[in-house]
Amino acid sequence: MSADDAFPEANCRHISPSVDKEPFTARMRFHQSWYRHHVLGVQPGPNPAARGVLYGNMLTQGDGEQGRNFLSDSIFAHARERFPVMRNGGGANRLSCNMLGSQTMCFNLFGPLKSDQSGSLASLLLGRLPGAPKDASVTGVFFEYAPDKTHHLNDATSFDAFVTFTRPGGAKGFIGIETKLTEPFSRKYYPFAPRYAPWLEQHRAEW
């Protein structure tokens, strides 16, 4: 079955001819097109990175503003709390309208953990991670989190998801998480910055 048979929308791309060189990326974009059409039942939206051409994995601005890019109303609420303004252009549009966005995936993955006020679900999952403490209790789940940069790396670095926890006896810890869906990690070489040196001299934390 071809894309044209599965998706009757005219003038809509379901595979990017210039970007989807990796089979996984092409497959994921096609799957998101299928999900939008058959599950959400909404029309495709314009891709700002492709001069406004309709793409199957993009939602219209109206559907994006209604939270159709998120798996539940509570997850959408977490996204609006973190990014109150979701309008066309920049990261906000990618978050609300691009179904292949890693940031949206991050909210959909960790949003249910943040919604669990008791922290029991997050604590259960944390205990299943290889190398993570089995006796930790999750105290918070945050998105796009970075501490005061003047006291830390002093750059624009932030964690996609940031999970804090405590252990019996009062010891505190955290797990910083980077999420990627189809975007590759940068292959650019960055020279070591002297401002990072003090952190390499810290004692290594142990579980």
C-alpha cells in the first residue's frame, strides 16, 4: 500500500525527500502521519522548515493549541505550565504541532510521572533502571530544567527531563535525562571549556 492510498490528503508529504535519509526517520514520520489521520482524525499542518508545505507528521496550529500532540489533557497541562505561550514559530510550534519532536516525546513519556503526586509510579520505574538506587523515593519531575547557571556550568545547557529523589537517611540525588526521537546527536567537536574543570575535580557520586 502506497502513501497515497493510505492518506488521501492532497499535496501532503509523508516522507521528507531531503531529510529522511535514515530508514528509522522515514518510518517514524510515516507512522505519525498514519496516527494523525487514522487515530486523531485531523488534517495535516504546514512545516515551517519546508516553506509551509503540508507534512503528515505536522498538526495545524488550531489542533496544536488544543493539545492534540499530547497523549492526555494532564500531559498537555504540564507542557503549558512549562511553556505558557505556544504560538507559531520557534520551539513552541515544534512542541505543539510537530509529532516527531523529541521535546513532545519527553512530555508524553514523563508527564504521567509528574502527574503522579505520590511519586510512587516514578519511584517504581526509577528502581528498575540499571544502576539506579532501589530504595529511592522520587520527589520531583521537571522539564527543560537547569539550575542557576552562574553557580554551575554557566551556559545554556538544560536537562530535557530532571528527576529528583531522596534515599533513606536523607541523602538526595537526581537523574538528568536527554531525549532524542529522530534527531541525531551533534557530531561537532567542542573544545574543553575551563569553566567545566571544577566539576571534574568533585568526588564521584556513588549510589
